[in-house]
Amino acid sequence: MDFGEIFERVRDKLTNLSQEDVFPLMNKFPTDDVYGLCKVVGIYLAAAILMVIVIFALGWIPFVGILFKIVAFAVIIYAVIGTFAALLYYLKYN
């Protein structure tokens, strides 16, 4: 397997991504009704709150704090985008 073949596979995989592939909570808890939407938004909100707590609890440690800040920043951004995606998905189909 050479680099060109691997690149083609990755490119095909990335071009065929759907919203449910990036945010799998929408498959587990369908956001067709308000109850499912509340569950998904609650899970994303809990993840963001947990990461803020991790930043405040472990942010003072020199190396570990920087590492957790980077991870927490990525998780918080993912949670915010996931929340807006769930809301837009709900508004689109209802």
C-alpha cells in the first residue's frame, strides 16, 4: 500500500462524511422530538462543564495543565458546535 492509495482512501472517507458521522449522538438520541434534543444538548453541556472543571482543577500543574487545557479547548469547541448542530437539525426537520 503506497502513500497515494492511502491518500485516496482518506479523501474518499472525508468527502462522504455526514452530520451523523461527525456528531454520533444524533443517531443515539434522535433529535426529532424535544425530549431527544434536550438529552443531546444536556450531554454536550455536561461535557463542556466537565472540561471547565478540569481546567480549573488541573490548570495550575505546569505540563499537565497545558495538556489538559488543549484537550479541554478541543472538547468545548466540539460541544458548542454539536449543540448548535443539534438545534439546527431540530429546526430543519420540525
